[in-house]
Amino acid sequence: MHQRQELSITRLVAIALTFGISACGRIGYAHVDAATPSCDVNSPACRRDAGSVTLGCDAGSPACPIDGVPAEHGGRSYVWLEIPRTYAEATATCVALGGRLARIDDEAEQNFAWAQTRTNTTWIAGQDRAEEGVWLWPDDGTVFWRGLQSGGPTPGVYTNWGSIEPNNSSDEDCLTLWDAWGGRWADEDCERSYTALCESSPK
Ligand SMILES: [Ca+2]
Ligand SMILES: [Ca+2]
């Protein structure tokens, strides 16, 4: 029984990777054929969302992302990864789903993104790894902030730091939606593990 479940998950992962990249701007979705068994909603391949099943693997329906909860906003697709990962692990998983970590460009996207996280601290794409205090979106290198909390944004570029952020308090070079700030941003140690939000790519 245990092995059979593992095989089922392996197959679903393979299907997700096969169909994860599509031309219609979606990530993390796969379609299963009639021969694919319905997945166990308690397995990592088919998650429950707030107590109700939102990701079905019945034949003919959109199948589950590997461990994610899909959503749409502004014509783009997103997948919230519920299992905590490091920033590097989250980045790799988003790429495997055909996207990348989410980039937040305006208040509407911020509010949407935070709503996906079920109030969990969540990785998004920003980082200041290349040069301390120079915060950028890695997909195209757009710098959105320079300095610590007394620093400032690039004119016209959206930011939403928590009131004492960024503070680089423990060599913090990766960006989160932080639970204690109600989803406002905090820099955090990239090696810690949090949930993550993926977004279809390119922006
Ligand atoms: Ca830093
Ligand atoms: Ca911080």
C-alpha cells in the first residue's frame, strides 16, 4: 500500500513536470488521463486547502501541483507551496513548475499574494545577495530598494516593507511576506524554511 502510494505520487510529479510549462501562462497544472487513479487528498501530491478539497486529480480535471495550491490573478497563475522550503529549494520548485518565485509589483498583487499564504510567512523573489542593501527582483534585475529601513525605493517601483525592515538582523538576504507584519515585507535568512509563492514567468 505504501509503495503503491509512492508510485502514484511519482507518476503525478512526472505528469506535472511534463505539462508544467505551457504557452498560456499557467504553471503547476497538469491534466491526467482516464487511466490515472484519483490521488489521495492527504498525500503531498494533492493538498487540502482550508479544510476543503480544492485540488482534485479526478480524470479530466486539472491535476494537482506537486504540493501547491493554484490561483489566478491579473491573467497570471500562481502556486502557493505549502511545505516549508529554503529560498533555494523554493526557487528550484517554482522553476520545476514552469515559473519562478513571485514578484510583487503593486498593491493589488500584494493583497492577492498575502491572501494565498493562509497567513504563513512566505518566500517571494526579492534578494540582496549580490550586494548587501541593494534589493532586486532576480528575473530582470530591477532594483526596488537601497539600504536598510532608513533607505529608499527606486522611484515608481512598488515596495511594502514592515516598519523596521529591512534590518539585515541575521545576515538576511532574501525576501518574505512576513506573518507578524500582516504580509508586509521582511528580509530573512535564506537558509530558513518557509512556505513560498510561485508565479508564472516571464512577468
Ligand atoms: Ca541583507
Ligand atoms: Ca529582517
